[in-house]
Amino acid sequence: MIQKFNKLNLLIAFLAVFALIQFKVIDKSPIEINPESDFLMIEQAPKEVVELLKTSCYDCHSNQTHYPWYSNIAPVSWWLKGHIDHGREKLNFSEWDSYTPDQGDTLKVISADMIEKKWMPILTYKIIHKDSRLNEEQREVLVDWLRN
């Protein structure tokens, strides 16, 4: 007898696939960090800037990522890992000493522009991480410091 694909069968199939994809976990292995290579150390950032950057930028743009609980749930974890990898590729504060002075200056200007235009932190990050939201004063502090 041929079974119909009714709602129950579709739900069972969906749950089975969802359960199976949980076995493809992302790599969250800690990356060795050299504090002397870090942007905040090299640039001697003031305490307020350190706190703002660590809260709003470092999860995606450094090797000091604090993975949230939902990083254990596929397929969200795959999207998150891809986003973090892309963020580190564009700018990695933990490897600041790998940039030439000109590259570093360019990255600071680009970062200031993106923060000023409210493109960073990205909306999906701000929705879940309320403490990463920058008010106008905080945004101005970061932009001014990055540009000077």
C-alpha cells in the first residue's frame, strides 16, 4: 500500500532530517591568541574603546569569539560559522600585527565608516546581542578614536 505524504509524515521526515544534521557540527576549537598581536594592545586603546569593541565587534572580528547557545543547533550554526569566518577574513583584531601600517590605517577608516553608517554591528547580531547595540554617543566615541 502506498502511503500518502500527509502532514504527519512530512513532520516526521522534517524532524528526522533535523536530527541528522545535528551531527555535522561546526569547529569551535579555541584559536591560540597572542595578546601582543591584538589591535587593542598595539593601538593602546582607552578603556571605553576596549569595552565597546569587545562587546560589539570582537565576536566576529577576532579569534576571541564567544559562541552563543544557538551555535550548537544546525543549520543556524553553519550560518553563524560562515559569518564569523567571513568577518575574520575581512578584519581580524587578534591578528592586527599581520597588517601593514597602510592596511591598518585603511581598516580603521573603513571600520569607522561602517560604524558611523550603522552597518556594523550587523542587525542580526544586534537583535540577539542587545549589549552590542551602540547608541549615538558610543558610536561617536568609536568613530572619533578610529579616525585619529
